[in-house]
Amino acid sequence: MASAAVRAQVAAKWQESFNRLNRNEPGISGLLAFSEAWTLAIEFLKPRDLNDPAPRKQYDLNQVMAAFGVVNECRRLPVMMEGFLEDMRKSQHLITREVEAYMTLYESNSDPEAIRSLVYRLVEWYNAWKPTADFGPTMTSAYTLTFQTHIFSVLPPSFARGIKALVSATLQHRVLWQAFDTLSLIDRYETLIASIGYEFIESYVEETCARKWSEPMLPTLRTWMIDKIVPWMLYPFARGATNADEAKTMMQGVGSRFDFHMHKTLCNLRTKEIFDIIIDFPDSAGALQDLKECLARVDQRADLVQALRQANNKRLLHPGADTKDILTHYVSTIKCLRIIDPPGVLLFKVADPTRRYLRDRPDTIRCIVASLVGDGESGDSLVDDNDPIQPLQQPEMENYSDPEWNPEPIDAGPDFRASKSSDVISTIVSIYDTKDLFIKELQVLLAQRLLAVKDGNFDRERRNVEILKIRFGEAALQVCEVMLRDMTDSRRIDQHVQSQNVSSMHPTIISRHFWPALESSDMVMPGQFQTLQEQYAKEFSVFKPDKVLRWLPHLGRVHLQLELEDRTLEADVPPLEAAFIELFSEKDVWTVDELVLRSGSVNRNAAVKALVTWVDMHVLKEDSEGVFRLLSVAEVPTAGTEAGELPPVMSVQQQQAEQMKMYWKFIEGMLTNLGSLPLDRIQSMLKFAPGYDRTVEQLGGFMEAARREGLVNVKDGMWRLGK
């Protein structure tokens, strides 16, 4: 049994509780008043069904507040709150049912309006069950936590997709953001909401900036961010701010992330377009400035290097690309990457495969030299005419005592050496270890151009030599000076010889030891041509007794006037053609072998090509294979010739076709590896094959013959292998 002390303690506690509930009222009147107040408060707080059609009971708020005051005075408010929360948990199935209904509707039609209606409906449930603020923040916080915990537990995964679609459709809907804030959806889906802003930025950058390279786009994007993105950011990320400074402080972190993403998106776009941007330079200077700023904000230099190297390998560094195009793109790459990265680290990393590929191409030096001497047939010059002419700059050792010395960039490789040279030609020439190769090629190209001049005006070549002296030095160009002097002396010698004995021959006389080795031949000019050579050599020996002429009869051009029985023809042909037609003045019928033997054992293929020239001019006719006859009287095609067998000249075409067949394997390999190709691309690639000297028209005829045989197909000018 309980001791007297325990009984006394229990009695005291009971009496204390009774007095608290009775509030020191007489009898049990205070207890009865507490009971009434408890009942009223419980009925007022009880969660109700919003879908119940019965009208809600109206309460006198003064009586309700008085009732809560009585409960609070009796210190029973926490117990009442626990009871309320328990009642709310028992009624949560009402909310669950509505969530399921709205989400079923959304999953069936993917209409974000269903999500909007659900959010607003949940706000209605929240406000309907929410205790009044007079009950204090503790009760409100407990209610909010319980309500949101249940909501988040019943929302399906598809709700996140719906929220994203809804926010994307209504970026600046203030009422919607207030509803989100009420349900704490902003805090829960903050990352998702931010991703909507990121995607909005990405779509705008793609739409606004794609392939627009003439002007910098960053200023436009920054203005758009201030006008569009910042006002939208205020709702989810600066809610509750009372002034501009407070809002700025609240958005500082997320604003920095959005600005970073804008730069990153533009950087990705320009990186993807970098190959075409380089092609379009200098019209794409604005895009390069954007890329420079973006790379300073976003560290994606390695991505830019990788993208450009991959694009070069795919679109440039292959046999189908012309060497001149590769060099032009390389020069543009040098200029563009110097804008993006003045120290030259990016250029060093990007250019290495291109430099190695150009070094292995046999015609690279010739293309560079042709650009240096302003060869008009080579296309656009690699050098801007406005750029100052500078001597070739050699690599220098670093001077660490230089007050302007800076360490190498952090991403520079071990082989990187900073270059202070801004001269493009110096960079191109540095592809090779020595400039001697360029000097030799310069001599060859200058020789070809000097020998091709017909009017005796060498001012252009003389100017080019003076420019090249600045670049390569006078010592390296001494041989070129001798070549120019030979051309002047040659005209003077020819004028003297013509004054002594007028001749129709005007040879170019050069110094054998100072000119590049010219093509040699055993060709002998027959008949009147040999007589002209002997007469000219005799007069030359009188004028220059210490010199001896050695003729190169296979070079040059001969202007002929052919007098046949019924017509007179004029032709400007190479010496071999002139030699053959001279031999036909001795007799009317010759075989190819006889002509080759009489002209000094020239190449048979060259002999056939020379004869075809006269066949095409209807001066000769091939009666049978390898037998040609002079047409003193022009032949008129007969009906029998048209209806019967093909004329004998077809045998010459057959020989050309046979010669083209040896190149079929090259063509087949191209179309196998590269797919469909246009005819001009096939022609440029075939130039790398040994001995190939056909025109694009002859190649077209061969490809057409291959098409008739089913070896290839053509569509829209693109040739591909037949199936």
C-alpha cells in the first residue's frame, strides 16, 4: 500500500491540477468552463473535407479566441496541438486522393495546367487546415512541417517533370511562385528550378549567337540576362527581400552560377564552330573576342584544342584537301589563336599535327614559295598585303634578365617555347628545320616564271626578289640576282644577233651553273629548225667567242604557219609537235616508231600526245594503229564512216583509256575510303599519283566510261562506287 507521504503528494498534485483547470472558481464552475472551451477549440481546429458539400459551421472568432485563451491559461495548449496533429494525420487520405487524381490527369496528357491546379489545390488544403497566427509560431511551424512532410511523401516522381514543364511555361508568374513558397516547393526543387534557367539560357544563346560571328555577342547576352533572367531570379531566389541591396546579396551566389553558365554555353557553341570561324576570319573577329573572354571565365582550353584538332583531322588533313587550302587554313589558325591566346600555347598544341602533315606533303614548299612570290594562279595569298615585310625570325633563347619576361603559362607543355614573332611567314617557314629548301624552291619557281615571260617585262619578278631579300637575306638570293641578270643579257644578245642576221628564232640564253637543273632530252629538231639553230649559234659564237650554246630544243614554243593544198593553218605548239609536222614535209605517212627514231628517241607516250594534237586539228589522220597520214586535203566525213565502224582516230583515244586504267586502283581506293566525291576532288587527289598528267575533262570521260561499265554511279555531281 502507498505510504501516507505518497498519498499526500498525489493529492497535492491533483489539487494543483484541479485548481489550474478550475481557475480558482467556486465549486466546479471553472472546470465546466474549461470543458466548454476545450470542446469549442477542438471543433474549430478539426481538419475538414474541402469536398464536403455541407456548409462549414460558422464560429464567433471572439469566442474561439477566448476558448483558446482558457486552454492556454490552463497550460493544456500543447496537448491540444498534439491532438490536432493526430486528427490531421487521420485526414491526410483526403489530400492523397486529390494528389493521385491530378497526377493521373497529368500523366495522361502531360499538360502542365494539371500541375498548376494541383499546386493551387494543395495551397487551399494548407490554408483550410492551418491554425490562426494567434496561436503562435510554434504551432504554425509544427503544422507546416507535418503538412509538407505528407505532401512530399505522396507526390510521385512525375511531379518533378510536371513542375519543370510548368515553370518553363510560366517563368514570371508571381502568384505561382507564392504558391510554391507556401508549400516549400522552391527549397525542395531548387536545383530543378535552376536547371530551367540554365536551359533557357542555352536555348537563347543557341538561337541568338549561332553562326553570328561578325560582332561580339557577350554584350547583347549580358543585357538580355539583366532584362530577362534577373527579374525571374527575384521570385525564387530573392523572396523575402525588402530592398534592392538585400535582393542583390541574396542572389549573389546563384547569379554568379547563371553568369558562369551563360559564358560556358557560349564557349561550347564557339568551340563547336571554331573550324568554320577560322575559315571565315577576319569576318569572324567578333566571335574570337567572345571566345577569348569566355575562356578567361570558363577553363575549357583543353576542349577547344581537342575540338579543333578533331575537326582538322576530319575536314582538312586528308589526301582530298588541296595543299593550298591547308596552308590557308593554317595561316588563319595562327591569326585566330593569337587573338584568343597571345602567349601561343593553344596554337602550339593545335598546330603540331598540321605542321607534321604539311611537312610530309611533297608540294607544301612549292605552295608556300608561290605565295611568297605572289603567284596569281595559286589563289589568295597567304600574306596580307598590309602586313609589314619582316626578316625571318629565328627561335631565341629565353632572356631571364628581361624585365618584361613572364613565365610560361601553366598549361604549356614541356616542349613549348613562347614565340614573340608575329610574322606569319616566319611561322610557316619554321615547319621545316632549314630555310635552304625554300631557297632552292624559290630558284626553281623564279626560273619557271622568268622563262614564261614573253614580253620581256621582269619588273614583277625583280620586285619579288627584293622582297625576298628582306625575308631571307641578300646572300641567299644571289643566285636569283644572276638569273634576273641572265634574262636581261639574253635580250641584249638576241638583239645583237638579230642586227647581224635576222632570224625567226629568239632563244633565251641562261648561265647553266646558276640556274636550277632544267629537264633534259635527247630530242633533235629536224629540217629547217636545225638550220635555224646552227645559224644562230654561229652568230652567237662571233659575239661571244668564249661561250658555247647548248640547245634545249624540247623547251619553248613554236609558232607555225602550215600551207596545205586546200587551206592554211596557224598553230602555237611545243617543239615536239613542230618537229613531227616538219618531218611530214618529207613524206606523207609515218609510223610512231619512225617519228620517235628521227626526233632523237623521245618518249613514246609524249610522241602519241603530240600526234593527237595534229589529229584533233584535222592535219593528221591515223589510218591504222600507230600509222599517221598527212591530210593535205581536208577529208569530209562520209555516211559510211558515220554508220559503219568508228574512225581510226578512236585508237588514239583507246590508248589514252588504257593509260587511265592504271589509275583506277587509286580512284577505287578514294571512293572506298571517303565515300562519294566530286570530280574536281578526285582530280586533285590523283595529282599525287606518279606520272598523272590528265586534265579534268579527260578524267570525266574516263569516269563516264566506268559508269557505263557499272563500276561507278553519279548523282548530283557526286561519284560513288557501283554496287
